Amino acid sequence: MSKADVKTAVVADGLRYKAKAPGSPFRASASFSGATMSCFMCGKHRVRSQMRTRQLLGKSQTVCAPSCKALDELVESAGAA
């Protein structure tokens, strides 16, 4: 008795899954330093070492360092090399 392979399929409206593959798109990490967080400004997930905290709306929020645009350019140039 084995389970049938379930494929991920998006409904026509694009909002819900009929079936979703198990797991997370983010790598598991045993150490805190390897974890990712989302940037408050751009929403992209980055390694904590690429982020800093900044006072926004009266709270400390994590954002890309030095900026979202600069970090995107740095990641793209590193990926091309």
C-alpha cells in the first residue's frame, strides 16, 4: 500500500492549491545564524548576516543591508560569477 505521488497544482484563480508538496522552500538549519528572515521593506528572504535592524513605525524591523537595491545588485553579480 503505497501512496500515489501528489503533484502540486494551482487552481485557475491562482490563489489556492489543490494539492501541495510537503516541506518548506527554505532550507532547514540547525544553527540560528543560517536561518533566513524576510525584509520588512522588500519582503525577500535573506540570510540574517545580510540584514540589519532599523527603526520603522516605532519598532525595530529587519531590513536588507545596506539597502534592498544594493543587496539585489550584489547577489546578482555574485550569481553571474
